[in-house]
Amino acid sequence: MAFLAAFVVLVAGDFGSTFFYHVPQHLWFTLHLRTHHDRRRSYWDHAVITRDPAVLLDGLLGALPYLAAAAWLWRVSWTGALAGLALGQLHVWWRHSGDLGWRSPPALRATFGTLGIVLPEDHDGHHRNPATEFGDIFRFYDAPARALLAALSPTRRRRTAPPGVKV
Ligand SMILES: [Zn+2]
Ligand SMILES: [Zn+2]
């Protein structure tokens, strides 16, 4: 039961975080783009080390769906819910370790590739090109997330006004 609860925290948390936080941030807001995609500093630094309040707020908002899933599963198995949160946090650190030079061994790459789990090399793709590699932990959220982004892109917040338009 604990194993199942931990798994559901990760699957449901990543679903909520991807579709209700990450994709909307990429479409309509600036917080995540200013912090998580700030190319002036290393992403290991802004994902793991920094205590900058804006960065922490982005992390907290992205973590809320995981916390909600853990609260929901608490009565099923609180140890599993906590284990899910702990694994999620470990995965945050690990998926940003590409910045430190992490290279996944081939066996791990093959296993996680089959299971659809995001490797540091995959998440590095999201930092290189923020229009790709959605899904914090599971890669199967990438395709629907990009489809949603494409469908909603006419509503995207404009970064700069088009020529001749006053805002
Ligand atoms: Zn990242
Ligand atoms: Zn992003």
C-alpha cells in the first residue's frame, strides 16, 4: 500500500504540476520563466542551492500538487505519501545534476527510458529549449503538455507588443 501511495503521489503530483502550473506559467506568466529559465545562472544553482524568494516561490507553487496528492493519500498510507514527497524532492535534485556533468549509465538510461522516467539528460533539454521536455518526473506528460501549449498558444501572453501596437 505504501508503494502504491508513493507512486500515486508522484503520478498525480506531476500531472497537476505539469498541467495546472508548468504549462500555464509557460503560456501566461513570468515567474517560472524568470526563475527556472534564467539563463544567466546555472540551473543547478536556481533549482537546488539558491534561497532567492522568487525562485523558492516558483518551487513551492510547482510542489503544491504533490503536497495536495500526499494530503489526499495520507489516510491510505502516510509513510507512502511521505516517501512519494521525498522521492519527488530527490528527483528535483537529481534531474538538475546534468548541470554538474551527470551522465546516466546506459543500463539506467535503458530502464528509465522504458519506464518513462525523466533523466537529467531529458530535463536538460527543457532548460536548453523550454518548449520541449515537459513532465517533471514522467516523460509521458510531455506530448500532451506540448499539445495543450500548442492549442492554447493563441492566448499566450505577448512578451513584447507587436509593431505599431501600443499597450
Ligand atoms: Zn529544471
Ligand atoms: Zn519550464
